[in-house]
Amino acid sequence: MSIIEERRTEIRAEDNTYQIVVATRTDADRAEPTPRVMITLEAGGPGGEPVAEGSLDLDVAVAATVAELVADELLSATGAGRGPRRRSAGRPAQQGRPWSEESDAELESRWIAGESVAQLAAYFERTPGGIRARLPRVGCDPENPGCYLPVPPSRRTDLDGGEQG
């Protein structure tokens, strides 16, 4: 085992002292080295008696998910905060993330070219509902594939190029 980085933190909260060590490492002795995160927690009360201890050894790829799950469950179990969030296993990777100008332009282009909501959802890694909600923001009619939204009369210009009033 070779340690890549190690961080140690000690925090005092109320009468307790918490020590956490987070070390990232790779298992160099394996055929395919896998990055790992080792988390060790110890906490002592005012007289030094242990109030918490434990460790986790995680694949780096799942560390953020495990951290979120542990935080949600601890807050839920103690009544100290938010309850567990519902997440589906098949959640699209980009769901809930902001759209870039480039993505908006590509969404518009692909919709006008005739791609379906399902095809766009798969391509952009978003839900079909997210695609349907975004289409009007880029000027596309989500009810009519390949079409732009109609321009309302108040926004149309007359043949002379002036605004209608």
C-alpha cells in the first residue's frame, strides 16, 4: 500500500474532541491499482472516554455517494436535519445541473433536426421531463417536434420592419 495524501483534523465541539484522518492511497500490489480512501474517526468526551470510533475503506469512485448517504442517515436518525433524499438508481448524470449556452444551442439544433425527446434525453443525460421543460427556453415547441414556438402577435414586426403597437 502506498499513501498518496493524508489529512488530519481535530475539532472541539461542546465537550467532545473529534479527530478525523482521511488518507487517499492506491493498492500498488494489485494487478490493476485502485484508488482508495481510508477514513478514521475517533472522538473523546470531556474525561477522554470514547464517544465515537470507526473507519471506512472506500473505492474513490463511491466516496462522495457514501459521504452523502452517511450524512443523510445520521441527520435523519438524530432528527437533526433533512430526511433521506429519494434517488433512483438510474438517475441521469446531468439531471439537475445547469445548462450551458453550448448545450442550449445544441438542444435547439437537434430538436429542429427532428430528434425525439427520448433521443435528446439519452444524448444530454437528462430526463425526458427536463428536456421538455428546457425546449421552450431555447425557443422550441415541445408539443411539435422539429418546430419553433410561434411568435406571439405582440412580438411580431410588420413588413416595414417596425414594431406593431
